[in-house]
Amino acid sequence: MIDNYDVIVVGAGHAGCEAAAAAANLGSKTLLITIDMNKIAQMSCNPAMGGVAKGQIVKEIDALGGYAGIITDKSMIQYRMLNMSKGPAMWSPRAQCDRMVFSLEWRNTLESLQNLDFWQDSVVDLIIEKNKVTGVITDLGVKFYAKSVILTAGTFLNGLMHIGQTKIVGGRISEPSVSGLTERLANQGFTYDRMKTGTPVRIDGRTIDFSKLQKQDGDDHIMPFSYLHTYNQTFLKQRSCYIAYTDQEVHSTLKTGLEESPLYDGTIQSIGPRYCPSIETKLVTFPDKDKHQLFLEPEGENTIEYYLNGFSSSLPWQVQLASLRKIEGFENAKIFRPGYAIEYDFFHPTQLKNTLETKLIENLYFAGQVNGTTGYEEAGAQGIIAGINAHLKIKGKAEFTLNRDQAYIGVLIDDLVTKGVDEPYRMFTSRAEFRILLRQDNADVRLTELSYNIGLASKERFERLTTKLKNRDDLIAQFKKLSVKPEVVNSTLADLGTSELKQSVKLESIISRPQIKVNDIINLLPKLKSKVESFGETGQEIIDAAEILLKYSGYIDRERLIADKLKRLENIIIENKIDYASLKSLSTEARQKLLKIKPKTIGQASRISGVSPSDISVLLVFLGR
């Protein structure tokens, strides 16, 4: 081991793992410091990856050369593509994972990286010289020096857990919190606040009556998260999830504990997640609802432990257990541990650049929940961008950032550094203006070449992308070239509820119909079938990519045109070019916000709350003058 590093990563959660891997793979000598090496990339809450917009983020991390997608595939025990009834811009993959396999795969992956060292300890202070970070100090008193530090402390900064009136200091159940770091950074001028999140009971599956629950199986057709894997490739046994419901009796039992709830007796003052509320919050917020849906999900391939999604709580454990046993199917339930709420410190992300480097301390980066986000996927996305930029900066290379029309990761980071957060930030498809461009199927098309050019995405990834694009375009050419006779397809068209042909037409006109899928007619056309078979195990992936482009080309082209027009504002750099205090034509609010956030471009300035179109016009006139 050496004491001097290029990059030190503090914390081995989802952000820390991606950050350490990216920096090491790019060639930086990297040190990953974590409290417990047996809990690397721990799935502290729900053992699942992906979901609405989150699935797109996992695919983007993979396309960049990260590991979230690979490890999700290897630990997957159920796969579902959400929103299939909607257009492909809304399709979002989700995987239930084996919690233990996920963590083990991450550890094995990190241990295989040549440039990565480990240290099991807690970081309690930073070494800062002339507003530049130069290292860290651990709880054991060890000093490690580095050119760059990435802080990914998750929920551990002054973490405090609540179960009813019981308070436990810690960053996660059975793990200590970290004190001193928040205060150290506050002394350097950083502003921070408190957030709150929670998790439900863990249940002994042997005590559940599954016959009373609604079974929910995964999809038969699996589209992997990693572009390095093939369709329908599985590594573990697939398992079912189950749906249950609360009722008025459950609600009445839950309400008996509200007086002892830290959420409602004033104990917890911090900001909680609006989109993943506790069960007691649901009762208070939606008093007229007589039931709430719950999802019972296995924690692993073989374990008897189950996670009750939708039943997050900080009520006294006795109330949690009594209420659980009122749910149909859980009358005899035993639990491994109750749910709990946790409060922790976060730093307002408007104090960051788009690279996730802090504005106050040079070469110090923040990633993950310390920036006010929630979710493994959002954390991993920040981690890989921080890891990339920490490496690039110390090597004297240009920064790597993504625009809002390039990736959900770009939307995520731009929202954080431009708008800040007033609640735990969660990604949704509705946050992206260009979601038709940012589909889950084309993350590699959008991002792999960019990453390959900076040395992160592997040659194998780039070559797979090149082959995919060639085969996709060849297939589209076949669609446009082949003519189809009525007698060949009319019976199939009738079966699918679409009008029959009266004369021969080009295949593309048939595929453009919403009722028709390529797979519906491929066996009717020998030339097309032969073409697809020549693609080998990637055949279905090529079909999907070509079909989406053909069916939605008009929408895609229109959105790209809008994005290109708006991009002109992103190309107008204003950072360090304007003295906002001297521009009296700006509104007072705009002047204050611009001075605080210091946007890099006109485009970013236009997205700051409180900066109006007329304020943007003032800036453009000033620049023109």
C-alpha cells in the first residue's frame, strides 16, 4: 500500500463504487475507504434496481463503462419492463436482485481492478490547504494524501435512526454514523441541511400465507441492463413477487401508534421523500383511502427474508408488527427487524459544478445522497461522473459532462446544480424534456462513443456498438427495400386487427402500423428471417432498435430539432464573464440567484428558479454589447 493517491473515494455505496471503478479504470491510482468491506454496495432499502427513469440511468451507467448494469444482471431474480402499454420513451426496466449476490459481485469486481486499493476505516476529517483538498484523516488517525477526494457518505453524516421513541445513532442499522465531517465542511463555508428516509420491516417468509396474496411473476422476455449481455440471459433462479393490500383494520392499528411516531410528535424535523412516503404518512395524507397496495419482494435467490415495499415506517416496533398481522396473508408473520426512519446531513448541490466538483474547495467532489438525492441509481450516476472528472482534472484534461438531451444523467446533475433540492431528489421520465431521445434501448448509441473517447468504455463495448449500428441500419434498409404481397400477410394482418393489403407495399409501411411488430411477420418473409438470423444472439436487440426508429422516426426527428435549437443557449458561456451585481436591469431575485449559483452557460441560467425570460434577454444583450 502507498500513502499518496491520485483519487481517494470516501464511502463504498453505489456512488462510491462507481466513482472508484471509473477513476481506477481510467488510470488513476485510487483508494476506496469504507467502514465495512462486507457491505460494499449494500442495498440498504429495497433490493431492486431500475424502475421508471431509474432503469434508463442504469443503462446509461453501463453504456459509459460502469458496472451497475452488469452486476444487476448477475444478481437479478426477477425482471420486468414497466410502462409497456405506453411508447418506448416510457419503457423502464426494473430488476429484483439478490441483495447478497449484488454486494458480493461488486466486491469481486472492485478487487479485480489493478489501480484500486482499499482501507477499512471511517474518514473523520479532510486535509485542506489553500482551498484545495489534499487528503483525508481517518478515525484510526491515518492520513492519506491525494490529488482529489470524492465524498460519497450516503446517510452516514450524523445519521440518526428512529423506531418509535427509540433513537439509535448510526448511518444504517447496526452501523455507526460519521461525525465531524459535516462540521468541518460547514467551517469551510458549505451550507447543509437534514433529510429523512425510511425502510420497512423484514419478514420471515416461512410465516407468510402466500395463497392469500396475488402472485406477480416477471417477464418471460428479459432485456438485459448491460449491453455486454444478451437477451434472455439469466445468472440466477428467477422468483415471484406478491401483491397485498392494507385495509381499514390495518389502518386503525397503525393509527394507535401515531402519537409515538417521531414523524408526528416533532422529533423528526427533516425533509422526507414525497414519492416514497411511510405508511403512516399515507394515512395522514390520504385519509379517505380505505386501502394501500403493497409489494412483497424476496431479498435473494434462496433466502426466506422478504421486503414489504410500501410499508416503510418509523412507528414503534410493536405497532408495526400488530399492523402487519392484520394484513391478509400475514396473520402469523414473524419479522427479522422492524422498519425505521433515518435522518442524515446533506449539502445543497447548488454548491457544485456540473462535474460535481465543489465550488468552494478545489478537487473535492460530492456524489450520491450527500447531494440530496435518493436511490441507488441516482447515486451511481453521480459516482461515475465524479470519478471520471476527478481523474480528468488531475491529468489536465477537459471535463466530461452530459447535456439534458444526451442522458438522464445530464438531467439529474443539471437539476441538482441549477435548481437545488427541497426534498430527496428522485428521477422521473417527466423531468426530461427530451425523453423520446433518452430511451432505455439507445443509451449505448448516445454515450458509449463519448466514454470510449476518454478511455473509459472498453474497446469491446465500442466494437459491439459499431456492429449493432451497422446491423440495425442494414435491417432498416431491408424494411425499405422488401415488398410484401397481400397473399403473404393478409391473414396475419386480419388476426392482428389491422386492414388487409389490396396490393404489394414496402415492408416499412406495414411495420409502421401500431398493431404490427416485426416478430409478427418475420417468419412469413424468408429474406427478412435470414437477415435477422445472420445477427446471431443479438438478433432481437437489432430488431427492437430498428423497429423503434422506424415507427417513431417522426417524433424522434422533431425532438432532436428542438433540442438542437435549445443547445445554442448551452453553447453561450457566461461563467466568470458577467458581473451580475452591476447589471441593474436584472430583477433583484435573478441577481441574487445568479450570484449564488454562478451558471456556466445561458442555458443553465435560464433554468434557475427566479430567473425570468426577460432576465435572460438582459444577459444576451449585455454579451452582445
